[in-house]
Amino acid sequence: MDIYRALAWLQATPVASTIAENEILFPWIESIHVLAIVLVIGTISVVDLRLLGVASLERPVSRLMRDVLPYTWGAFAVAAITGPLLFSSDAVHYAHNFYFRGKLILLVLAGLNMALFHLVGIGDVGRWGTTRQTPIAAKAAGAVSLLIWISVVAFGRWTGFTMH
């Protein structure tokens, strides 16, 4: 089965058709998706700003992450459910949208940045995590994360404005 047929099949499923045809369902799902993304980016930004050494300096990095990241993952789960629901309602067009594709690539890059930080950058957090000064690798991870997530939001908005 080629990708176009798979997308057309997805778009024709009862769930996707219901979302596409119901005049209030798509906006509700989209609103929940946007609120989840706000929470994801807001909580990630708190950690990123701490890594950059510009906010929450009185809190140890590991404690801040332990306090904030459960909310990040919960909101990410909501976004990961609502996003595909929105996509399914017009899968063929979304799949051909430059900004939508860019958003997906940026999400992968955000995941890779996070994985790299957790595998390499956080290794000696016990040594530096309680100080106001963070190592350059932590600052870089925070800066890259902020840049990627701001770009995710921009590409998400551009997707909405270019879907005609």
C-alpha cells in the first residue's frame, strides 16, 4: 500500500470523518491540543531557563526536573493523542504541507536533544546542579531546546494558516 492510499484510508475512517464533518469537534480537539502544547513548552521552558542559568537559580536542577517533568509528560501524552486526531481529519493535505512536515522534523529534533542531554549532559548533575552556574553543555541543551520548541509553535501555527 503506498503512502497516499494509507493517508486516504486514515482520512476515511469513521473517527477522522466525524472530526472533519462535525463543526465543533475539530475546534475542541484543537483547543485541547494547543493547551497541552502550552503546558509542554511552558514546563520545558522552566527547565531550559534553569539550564541557561537565568531562572529558578535557587532550585537544584535535578529537583526542578523531578517537580516539573511529570507535568510535561502528562501534557505531551495529551498532545500526542490530540495531534494525530487532528491529522486524521485531513491526513492527505497535512502530509503534503511543508510546515506540518517541518513541525514533525522539529519534534524529532527536540526528542534527540532531550535524549542527548539525558544520556550525556546530565551525567554529573550532582556536581553542578546545585550551583547557579551550569556547564556549557547544559546551556547549549537548554538553548537548543528553547529554539526548537519555539520553532515547533511557529511551524504549528503556519500549518494552520496554510491549510486551504
